[in-house]
Amino acid sequence: MDPMTRREFLGRTAAGTAAAGFMLASAGTASANPLGLPIGSQTYPHRAIIADGKFVDLLKQLKSIGIDQIELCGYLGGAGYPEFKSLADGKATRKVIEDNGLKAVSCHFLFPELRDNLATAIAWSKDLGLEQMMVPTVKSGATTGTLEEAKVLTDQFNKMAVEIHTAGMRAGSHNEAFDLVKLPDGTFIYDHIIAMTDPKLIGFQFQMSTYNSGMIAAEYFAKYPTRFFSMHVQDLDIKAGRTPVVNGRGGGYPQTSVGKGGLDWAATFAAARKAGGIKNYFVEQAMPMTIESVAALKAMNG
């Protein structure tokens, strides 16, 4: 999906939940969660707050509910992520983030914009002190694709990853759009992309909501135990049934907060621990569900 719609099912950002956030601030520590890692938040669902010039307010709220690190989206002057345009000064943005007790460790860029502006994106990422430079997929918005096309795009990604690695960061991608396309033999393009990328240079971030497409996190962690270093966390209300497809979108189980849906979190985190390699994970949901999901993660045993 294009950057304005790629996570529509996450819901609209709700800004008026600060009070609830402060009530949850003392619910636990960074280690009181199933992976013993700082709980993170992807900021895309909260992009309207950033576009309104309230980035500091967002940071304060995320910190208050127990978020310690964030994943940003990178604006590179094209159609991708215009709500993040105000964060174009990497050094200034880093100071604001760290002054509010958080750390930016990762960022998503649209693949073609990153490819065409790689030096600019690397410089900005280094100014921010990032550890990861991510793409949501190698082809945004795709609902069809071929293995030949995947080979061309993956070759470009491998070359980009060399420069990212030289700059001291890790390249990565998560499973969305093009990755979810099934080939005639029944395999996902995603599996072929994993196989064709250089494991020394490129890692992967598992998007939990792709359960809707038949991708199960625990199965992928077991199948590719050294390839995943990050997660995007959502839960799905499986009992509610699938929503209808409208204009090519939808057709999946609606989102809910962690622990209120049907995803098997015990199996997911057990597989992640067994595989090793997970460096960070980010709740990626609208604010009301983010608050509930963070509280649920804090309550889970490590």
C-alpha cells in the first residue's frame, strides 16, 4: 500500500489519552516483559500528532505509558511519510527525543526513495543515532508480483545494504504488500526474498498482523532462526471474523490490543527467545490500543 494507507487497519490516532497514559507509567520496568527488552513504539500510527507539530507531546505520552524507544518514518522529499517532514534535522530531532527520555533506534523508508536518496538517508540516520534502516517492503502497494521481479529488487536491496552496513547500521525489511503475494507454487514471495538477501547485511522484522495472510510469527522464527531481529506488535480479534474486502482492502481480522485477541503470544515469544537475535520490538497501533498493549506486555513473564 502507499504510505498514506499502508496501515489503515491500525485505526486513527487518538490524541486525548494522556491521562490514562500517566496512570500506566509505573506499571513496570523495561525488563518486565517477555523478551526483557525495552518496549518500543512505531510512530506511524501517531503521525497526525507529529504533523500537527506536537512531537514533544507524543514523546511525553509514550514515555509515560512505558515506552523507552521508538521507530520513526523517514521523509526524503517524495510522497513517502510527509507527516514526518518536521523531523528533517536529525541532530535536533535526536536531542528532542533523548531529552524526553527515549531513544530512536530504527526508521522506515519507502524502498524507491531510500534507493534514490541513500546517502541523504544514511547521513540523517547517523545524526539520529539509529541502529537500523528499514523498508516496509521492497515494493509498496503491490498485490501481484513475480519471482523475477523479486530478484531484481532484492539485488538492489543487497547493494544498498552494503552502504548501510559500512555506515554502522543494519538494513532490514518487514512483511507487507509485495511480500504477501503467493506464487503459483503456493510459496510467499517473502520467503524467496529472505533466501536471496545477504544474512550478514540484511535482517527482518516480523509484522504480527500478517497472520491475516497466513504468516505465523512462531513458524517464521523457527524456519529462519538467524534472520529476524525485530517485531511489529499487534493482536487480532479472531473471534470477530474477517472483515469484508472493500475496494481491494480489508478482508482480515480486526485489530485489538495484545492479549485481547487470538494470537498465541506464549508461542510467539518462546519461538523468538529460542531463535535468538531479536534486538527490539515495537507496538504499532493507535494510541488507545498502544496503551493497553504496553500494559499487557509489562504483565507478561520473561
